[in-house]
Amino acid sequence: MSRAIYDLIGLSAGVCFILALKGLSHPRTARRGNLIGALGATIATLVVFFYASEGSSLPLNNLGWILGAMVVGLLIGVPAARKVQMTQMPQLVALFNGVGGGAAALVAIVEYLKLGDGATVAEVVATVFTVIVGCVSFSGSIITFMKLQELMTTRPVVFPGGRFVIAGTLVAVLASGGWVISALGTTPLLVLAGLSLLFGVLFVLPVGGADVPIVISLLNAFTGLTVAASGYVLDSTLLIIAGTLVGASGTILTRLMAEAMGRSLFGTLFGAFTAKPQDVAIGGETRTVRSGSPDDVAILLNYARRVVIVPGFGLAVAQAQHTVRELADLLSAKGIDVAYGIHPVAGRMPGHMNVLLAEANVPYEQLAEMDEVNPTFPQTDVALIIGANDVVNPAAKTTPGCPIYGMPILDVSLAGNVIFLKRSMRPGFAGIENELLYDPKTTLLFGDAKASLTKVVGALKSL
């Protein structure tokens, strides 16, 4: 296969990646976009074998090891992707992203060792960049996975002098990068990789709660940049295209998520070091909430004119999307106006709730983004909150210094009645209490969301 044909096929794979990103931008076309992206990745993988087999400048060595590694990857990746629950999708994204960054760093190291003294300054600089960013992406992604999986505390991890330790580590990373460029040796490269891994850990530790998905998106952009840099080292236009697309889309998504959380990216990453201590309640104070039964909730819903359903992570955990669709259909049949209020980061990742509700064939016309639904809450009779907490917590507006302060929220407190479906009084992912739970117009229905909704549906049918 000639180089021209190879580049042309690579360009077609790049077009597939672009069309995939376009399709993934909307739930209606997300499945098609995912398939197009998979097609592009398949083309990009296969074309390398045919081009290398012609004895070109990219000779194909160690074919058995390559095929064996691909088989191992398939045996791990396919079952993991098929069996992962919707609630664990952010963790899977974090792991896949970390593996991508780590792989790019390893490829850069191997290519550096292969080039030796024959490497140009540009190639060495690209290698250093790939190792730094790839290692940061790898170790940082592992920490985000552990936080989301609750294998470690989800709260920000800070320690005295933490800012100076992070800054000092960054300086050491940059200095070791200069050492690699000037000395051209294996030892400085390994030191660079080790310090970069350490910086990745320190970079993510201060981030906690609902901000973790933002960091996942940022690290995803980092991985894209490492792939693009690897493409330069390996003289692969396809890797440059794919890496640039991932880096650009990840950067845009990070910016949008930070805006949705109502804070700057710097504040997201390092705000824990400057956060003010929060006031705590006087010890021994007990507070009461108003709990209700499924019959009570059914009566409130039955006599409402407008109901806004606010889905959250708890809905995904309970796999209650089909039951909530049944409830919404029943209310609509009674002439009640029903809408779903979707916060940009509900469910821990953008689009999480959209995908979950699309699985239950919820009409897209009923999905309302935050800016669209917020003005309607004063005319809403019942706000039904299912497994959401932080995205409706008034502390985001009233409590300076709390982890979510400044984050735009769904203004459910303006509705006539508020119904919370919760398993317990445990705080949300951000780890702070929700004062709305103690509001006199709030009714709590405790239990598994799917079981509770099933009982509400049954009670509503009998009215």
C-alpha cells in the first residue's frame, strides 16, 4: 500500500471521528455517532497492518505480541463495557482515559529509546511533552476513579503547605524535562515519568465531590494532546487528527462543565486550599422532616396542574427510569403538564440523565434544560426530586465556602410543593446537608426510588 493511499484512508478515519463527535452531541444521534467512531477506529487500526506489510518505513515487527495484546484488550474491554452499569459509566470513562494517557506515554518512551542520539530536538521536546501529560493523565485518572468508586474519600484532600508542594513538584517536572532535552539519557526520562505520575496524583487530590467529573473531562483533553504529540513523534497524521479532536472537544466540555458548576477552572482545581470553614450546627440539635407515604405523594400529584420531575444519580442507581416514564405517562393522561428538569451535571456527567431517560423512551419534548425550566418553577405545583441532591441544594446560593457555592441549581424551592425520594438523610455527593429537606412544604418519601415510584403509580391509578 502506497503512502498516498495510506494517508487517504487515514483521512477517511479522521472524518469518521469528526462525524462521531457531531453525532455524540445529541441523544437522538448518539448511538449512530458511537458506531461511526468505532468504524473509524477499526479502519485506523487495520490500515496500519496493510501499510506496514509492504516493507515501508513502518516495518511490522513482533506481530504475535501485537495480536496477543489486542486479544487481551478485547477480552478486558468488551465485557467491561457491556456489563458496566449506567451509574458506573463515569468511572469507566476515567479508567479508559487513564489507560489512553499511560499508553501514549509508554509509546513515547519506547520511541525515544529507539531514536537514541539520532533524535532531533523537536522529537525530544514532543517526547517530553507526551511523557509529562500522559503520566499526569494516567495517575490523575486513577485517583478520579477511586474517588467516584468511593475507594477513597470523595472530599478534597488537602494538607498544610499543599499548594507549595504541588507547585514545587511542577517545577521539578519541568526541570527534569529540561534535563531530558539536554542530557538525552534513560535515567532523566525515568525521573521525568516518576515526577509526572506524582504530580498527577497531587493535581487531583484537592478536587472533591461534584467537581470530579470536570477533572475527568480535563484529563481527557490531556490524553488527546498526548496522542497528538505521539503522532508527531511517530509521523502519523491520523494520530495527530484523532488526538487534536479529543483534546479540543475535551477542552470545550471542561469549560462548559465549569460554567455549569458556576466557577472557574482554577477554582475547581485548587479552590479547596482557599475555601473558608463552614459554620456547623450546635451539637445535640435535632431537626425534624416531614415524611409521607406513597398515597400522600399520589394525592399531591393527582391534584397538580404542572409537575416537574428532577432526576438524579439515585434514579440511575435504582434503575427507575422506566417506572418514572410510566408515572409521567399516567399524569399526562390525567391532563397534567409534565416536564423533566435536567441539570447539566446531573448524574455526575453531562448527558447522563438524557441517556438514561432516552433508554426509557421518554419524549425529548419533555426534557427541559436548567435555563429553560427554572423560570417555570413558580408556576409549578409539584417538584418531584428523584435521587438528586446537590443540583437542587440552596446552599449553592446561600452558603459561601461550601463545596458547591456558586453552582447554578434547579430552583425547585420556588415550586408549590417539593417531594424528595431518598433512601436516607445521607448528604449528596458533595457531602453537605440540604436545607430544603427541612422546608415545611417538602415531603420526603424514603426508600428505593424504583420501589417507591411503583407504589406511587399504583396509588395514583386507584384515584
